[in-house]
Amino acid sequence: MARILVVDDDEGMADATRRILVKAGYDVAVCYEGRVAIEEAAKTRPDLILMDMMMPKFSGDQTIKELKKVPELAQIPIIILTGLVSPKEYMEMTRISIEGKPYKTLCKPYEAEELLRLVKESLWRVT
């Protein structure tokens, strides 16, 4: 069973995401803050991280940059979750990349089917 770490400061959104993923058979942990997510990822080594971008204290892009500095965590696939709606903001978020490839990005609110499709695509090499 794949382990997924959901990182989102919106507790309602994080819980809804967790419920969708658990119902689909995934083992899910939730963090509401970026620094805590780094500690959780180091401890549990998830197969996939779903990362909100707009978080107070420590943003999603800061969290991603810190995760990429740790060799054991650097290759964990990440799906960006964002409530950003303008095309310009969306393009800015997709410029964050791993080895020149943009992250998969899911705009909130999203449909469960779309979330599960992106999760499956991201996990196919891991599981």
C-alpha cells in the first residue's frame, strides 16, 4: 500500500483529501505546516507528497526546496495543490521543477477522480 503525505494548512481540505485517498486504499498522513511535513517525510518516507503552496509560516515552495536538499527525500514525487486561479499564477507554480520537469499541479477545489488520476500517474513507478 502506497504511503501519501498530504500537506495543507486548510484542515477541511486536508481532511477531505485524506478521506478520498483512504477510501481508494492509500495509507495517508496529514500535516498542516511545511516544517512539520519535512520532519514527517524524513520519519515515514512517503511514496508521494501532495503539497499546498499557499501556507503561512513556511510556504509549499519553501518546503519543497528543503525536501530536495535531503538526498533520501529528494526523489519523492510531489503533486502541487493550489487554490491559485489566474493563468499567470498557475504558470509561476508550474515553473517549480525537478530536473527541469514541472510538477503535476491540481487546482483546488478539485474532483476526486482528478486527484486519484494524478496520484496513480505519480505512483506508477513507485508501487
